Amino acid sequence: MPLLDQLKDIHLPPAITWWPPAPGWWLLAALVVGLLWWVTRFSLRRHRERLFSRQAKRQVNALWSHYQKDRDATVLVKSLLILARQTAKSNPLHEQLATIPTSDLLAIVDEASVSKLSNAVELTQLHDLLYQPAPEALSRAQARQVFLCLRQWIRQTGGPLW
């Protein structure tokens, strides 16, 4: 019998299926799922931590809008100081500033603004504006400078969102 007749057909191995994947793909899938879980958790935590800063930023802008309508500097200054104390209390680095007397807080704000606050209006006049029954009114320029200085201080103590 000739040698060519003894040869048999070539049989190909079965096709490689896509399922189940190799162990490396399982490991990669587990890493991707873990990474997605971590990124989601980190983003949600960061979003919650910055909630007060976002709200404070909106409230500062709303206070100025209300002042422009009403022209009541007493309400503006009181509201800004309340917000400044709340902001300080929300940040662990500045938490002790929430409980200091108003005159000391105004001095700290003045120091942070490089004396722009005290150049625009006397700190005692601001203190009287808050606590006297018939205080001397602030001009629009003085009220704007008080607003700018307190807004800057709130931004500095409010954290990274600002």
C-alpha cells in the first residue's frame, strides 16, 4: 500500500469559546468592580462633605441680593455673622471661632482682610449696629465692603469648595 493512501485527514481542535473567561479576566473584572465601588463611595462622601459649603455660597449670594432690595445693613451684617459662625463651626480647624465674642470675630475678619474692614467702617460701629436699638446706618459702600470682607472670610474658613 502506498504511503499516500495511509495519510488521514487533518482534524482541527475545537474552537475556543469566549465563556468562561480565563482567570486573568476574572481578576480584571473584580478589580474594575472594586475600583468603581471605591470611586462611587469616595464621590458620595466628598459630595456630602461639601454640602454645607455649597449651601453657604448660595446663601451669601442670596444675602447680598436681599440687601440690594431692602437696603437694610443691619440684617445683612447679622446674617453674614451668623453664617460666618456656622461656617466656622462646620470646619474642625476653625470650630473654636464659632463661640468667640462678636467684637473678637470682627477683629479676626479685619485681620484676614488686611484691615480693609476697619478702613471702611469702624469695628465699634459694626458692633453697635448689631446690638444698639438705634444704630448709625451704614452707607452702601460701607455695607459692600463689610459684605466683601465677611464673604472672603467665610470662603477662607469654609473649606475647599470656595
